[in-house]
Amino acid sequence: MRDRHSYAFALVSVAAILDVDADEKIREARIALGGVAMKPWRATQAEKVLAGQKPDDEALRAAADAELQNAHGYEYNTFKIELARRCIRRAINQALVVGQTPSPAPGASPGQKGSS
């Protein structure tokens, strides 16, 4: 998330990759945050909470809350804690949508999905 589109850096960034099984449960998650600490922050508590869960709103909230339960801001950056919670949920939801996108058929040119 950033507060404007040009010449701005992210206030909080989140990268998420998920391994989801056929029953739509998360086998494994890898989540990293940027802009919230002195170096990138691996969200291991959130990853643990998500393992074995269906990625519904309750599970995503629990994961974000578990990761940030001990976080504390300083003067002007406290807002980043709630922003990080929302960004974690959003990144996971986006990873789920990307994971549902059909792959191109073997031999298809870029931008060509499947066969007709």
C-alpha cells in the first residue's frame, strides 16, 4: 500500500505465496512484510496459523492478528500495524486469485489461455 502512485514508496508491502490442496486448504504459506521493520519481516506466526486452514476471512484475520500481536509502533508509525493486518489479508486473497488463474496450454503463445 502506498499513499500516491507516482514518486512514492510503499508504506507497507506484503508478499505471499500459498500451496493449496485439492480441498482448498492451505498446505503451506510463505509471507513476508516490508516497510514495517528495519529489514524485511518473515511472517512465520501467520504462516503457522494458516497451515491446514481453509483461507476464509476468519483464518486470514487470525493469521494477521497472530503475526502482529506483539508489534508496537513508535509515535508516527503506529498506523502501520493495522495497515499491515489489512495488507496481509489482501495479499493472501490476491495469491488465491492468481492461483486460480488457468495456465496457458502447452505451446500457447503468451497471452493465449487454454485451447479452444
